[in-house]
Amino acid sequence: MEVHHHGHHSGKKTWRSYFWEFLMLFLAVFCGFLAEYQLEHTIENQRENKYIRSLHSDLEADISRLTEITAMRNERALMLDSFSKLLNSKEVLLHTDDLYYYNSFATRTVAFRFTPVDGTMQQLKNGGNLRLVHKNMVSDSIISYDVSVRAFTWGTNNEEDMMNSYRNLAEGCFDGVELNNMRDDDNNVIRLKYNPPVRLTEDSKFRLNYRIHMLTVFNKTMRKEGRKLLAKAQRLNELLKKEYHIQ
């Protein structure tokens, strides 16, 4: 009896099989890459929008504060002008209550100090997160506003130095006890109902005039710069609302 041996197929793959396997593997890797890229892009967009909305909130606070400071500087300009006129009038010693009142406002510093709400700005700068802001116009405007804020703050420090110079001179003219009587429990200035003593010589008056002049100049300069910074903050805020559809 003959025994027939069946031949075994080697199962050798053709080039087409290798091609399709490679193609399927490539597509799987590529689709995974696209999915990961899309996820990362979505996360970055979410972070960008979060930072922008937070910056918008900070700008609202800055705009409110700068508006308040501008109004107070307008009042300060009138006060310094009245101070100078009274100091050089012939009836100055008949109205020393007003003189003390103007003097107390001439040395106010904290009321005019601008401290920006910059928590978001610091995160954008120091954390390298400014790269998340993909719109060049927006990122450029953010950087420009930050530079202006720092310049404005530097100017405020110079003004406070001038106020300290004024105080050093005024301490020889005004009675500290009377100045203390002009402050209530919350440190608000109240006008005296009598004429307190004042030491005014021709020399001290001459020097006070110069200090008041410098305070007036600084106030005008800082008021102008404050208006410019306020306008820049408003423009940046409007840009954020437009580009990111913030209501």
C-alpha cells in the first residue's frame, strides 16, 4: 500500500502582508499621536482661557484703583494750589487752621500708592505661562502693560521721597501736638476749629514754597502718567474681552 505524504506549507509572508502590517501599525501610532496632541492642545487652550479670565479680573481691579487715584490727584492739585496761595497771603496767620489742614494732605502717601493686582501677571511671567497666550497682539499688550505698571510704580517711589523731604522741613513749622489733634481714631484728617500756632520765618516760607512747588509738579506728572496707565489698562481689558469673548 502506498503512503502519500502531504506537503506542508511554509506560511511565508508576502511583501503585501508586511506592507499592510506596517501600515496598520503606523496608523495606530499616528492616530495615538494625533489624539495626544489634540488632548494637549485642548488642555493648553483651557489653561489659556483660565489665565485670560483671571487677568481680566485683575485688570478690572486695577482700572477701579487707577480711576480712584486720578480723582484724588485732581483734588490734591486743588489742595496744593490753595496751600500755596494761603502760605503767601498777608492773612496767613489768621487762617492757620486751613494751613494745618492743607499741610496734612500735602504729605499723604498711602492714598495715592498704586499696588497692581498682579497675581495672574506673575504666574504668566515667572511660570513661563505667557507662551500659552497664542495671540501675538494679546501677549504683546500684556507685556507692554506690565512694563508701564513697573515704570509707574517707580515714579510713585520718587514722589514719596519728595514728600519725606517736605516733612523734614515742615516739622520745624507745624506743631506735632496740633497735628495729632487733627486725627480721629481711624486716622482721618479733621479740620481744627481754632487757629493753632505756626512758626513761619521768611526763610522757612521760602523753602516751603519750593517743596510745595515740587509736590505740585510730581502730582501733575503722576496724574498724567496715571491717566496713561489707566487708558492702557482699559485698552488691554477691552482687547481681552473681544478676543476671548468675555462678557
